[in-house]
Amino acid sequence: MTTFQKIKNALLLTTVTTLAGCTTVADIAGYDTATMNIDAAKSYSQVVSSAHSQGAVDNTSATAARVNRVFHRMKPYAVRANTTGVPFDWQVTVIRSPELNAWAMPGGKMAFYTGIVEKLQLTDAEIAAIMGHEMTHALAEHSKKDAGQKILTSLALQLGGAAIQAETGLSNEALGLISDFGIDKPFSRSQESQADAGGLRLMAQAGYNPEAAIAVWKKMEAANGRSNTLVTLMSTHPNSGQRIAKIQALLPDVMPVYQAAVKAPTNTMSGTTTGVVTRTIKHK
């Protein structure tokens, strides 16, 4: 029985009162972190396989190289930040798509779409801001905690599935697997704030300027304003002036972490220099 089926069955056995309380459907279904991560890994493999069959996996472009470089520089700090008691097998796949999106499944399985890097002309620090944010969602197990809500709101993917498929080239099955883990749905405000805060610390530890997080959300907001279609990452990660203000309020706590990382001659955990790179990709 798949993760989706188990959670759905558990949902049928619970009352509305239980769902409205603190207990999540995942908890009711007996989901532990290890099980969730194993199932996510299987689904991730299928999503990547689907992308491969569509020729959408990007392993060779400059964009892919930059995303992977940022990922590997931040990964040691994500490993260290894991308090779940279960090691994550962190992976990232770069998908060639015009869609402005990135996501993380339970257990550290991530995807980054080339559109978000190239259309927004992201610097490495801005890539790190998004990377750290998504890493924190995985580390905090937000998908597990909100599993019931994701099932209840799965209609959103069904309604928009055709449009998303046209943009990404992923099969309906692959999109369904993404939906199973709720990464196509909005997180709560508290979870978003937690992801912002954790992401800032991770990027600072890796030597990326946390101030870049503000630039990212301003770029996303501007891109959303220029389009008739809601930018995917904006739809799942709601933005506002209040959000940027919260990030600004966190900067005094994380800037010393960043400054210490920059002063260090090498990143002792990754073996790479910690000076932040700010090269901007130009549209061809």
C-alpha cells in the first residue's frame, strides 16, 4: 500500500474533530520519519524517471552546475541541522522547465527548475536562499505534519495538473506522486516563517549573504505581477511585505554567522571556499 493510500485510509477512519486538532493524519496512520522518507525516495525516483523520459533532467548546463554547486556547499549544514533522528539522503535534480519553482520531499529529495534561476537571473546567494528554505521544510518535516491537509486539498493539483504538465513535461503519475507529499500546496504561515528562518541560517553557515533572501522574494513578487498566471513558487510559498519584514528582523541574528563563515579561509565541512559568489546569469 502506498503512502497516499495509507494516509487516505487513515483519513476515512478519523472524525472532523480529530482532523481539526493537533493530531495529523500522518500521525494517526502511524507514520514515522523513516517510513515517510523511504516512501518519498521511491516517489522521487519515479518523478526523476518521468523527467528523464521527457528529456527534462538537466545535468550539463551552466545553470545546473550552479544549482549543484550551491546544493553541495549547503548540504553539510543541512546534515548537521537534522534533528529527526533519521539520516537524510540529500539529492537535488535540476529540471529543464520555464516554470519558476523548486521543492523538497521528505528525507531531502529536492528539485530545482531552471526557469527560476534563469528568468529571475538569480545570483548564487539567491539560489541558496531558495535552497535553504526548501531544505528547512524537509528538515522540519512539514509535509509529514500536514499530510492530512494535503490530501484534503489535493483537488488543487487536479484542477491545475494539465497546465503544470505542459510546463514541466512530467507525467500525470509523476505529478500525482508530488501531490502525495503535499509539495504542491501552501504551507501554514508558521511553517513558512520557520522555513525562512532556517533557510537564512543554513545559507549564512555556508557563506551566502542572508540579505539575498529579501531580493529573492522581491523578484518573485515582481515576476508574479508581470504574469497573468500565478508563479508556482508564489502559490505554494505566499509572499507579502510582512514576510520580508520578518526576514529583515532575523538578519541581525544570522549576519554574524555569515560574516564568520566568510572570514574562514575554507569551509571545513565541504572543503570549498566560503566567499559568496554573486555572478548573475544574463538572458541569451
